[in-house]
Amino acid sequence: MLKHDILSLIRDRIHELKYEQVNLKLFIESDQIRHEQLEHAIRELELVHNRIKQLLCQSSSEAC
């Protein structure tokens, strides 16, 4: 299903960014800007993911 594929792609990207962020912890002090960019990207994707999921739940009878 296209809806679930979209949500899955967004969720996968969130996990990729979180993995990258964890790996950057050793370099946080020297790369604070990159860390902040990752935080922002993760928050934005989580908002998009949750909003799409919310919209899909409203428009379908599927369990959410």
C-alpha cells in the first residue's frame, strides 16, 4: 500500500538520522552545527510522519 510505504520511508529516514546522530556523539563538541541540523531534521520528519499518519487515520477505517 502506498500510504504505508510513504510512512515507512519517512520512519526509515528518521532511524537513519538518529543512527548518524548517535555516531556523531563523539564529535558533538567539534560538530555542534551538524548535530543541531540532525535534531531539526529528525523533529521535522517526525512531525510529517505523525501528521500523515493522523490524516490517513481520519480518512480510512484502518486501525492506527
